[in-house]
Amino acid sequence: MAKPAGPEPAGPEPAGPEPAGPEPAGSRPVGLRQVLVVAGVVVAAVLGAAILTSVLPEPLQRFIFHAPVTIAVLVVVTAVVLWRIAVRRPEA
């Protein structure tokens, strides 16, 4: 089908959708090595906590397993991580 005769559009056509926001300076994709390092640290921390808990006296073990200590630790650590993400320091 033939293109209708008439004036061409005044400006260039947009190349695509606008990005969601500016990328932070110095940002780069996370590599497999960084992911594996973080995963290893998390696994080591969990195993360390399990070993530490197993050598505690029985009353302390009972307190940790039957009180909401784990939930409180998860809430506090999550709050700390989110706070650090929210208030990033400017790069030097």
C-alpha cells in the first residue's frame, strides 16, 4: 500500500520507551563471583549459628527455639539492611 502524500512529521521519532530513571554513577551489573561470595557468607553464617546453638546449655537452647528470638533477629537485620540501602553515602 502506498504512503499517503502529505507533510512529514516535524521531529525525529522516539527511539523507544524512556528509561525508568537515571542509573547511579558507577553502577555495574552484579557478576556471578559476587553472588557466590554472598551466598557462601550466608551459608557460613547459618552453619555457624547452628553450631553455636548446639553447644549452648539446654535452658538457653530452649529459650532460643521456643521464644520469638529468630523472628526478632530477622526483623532487626532486615531493618538495618533496608536502612543502609535507603541512606547510601555519596561516593568519595
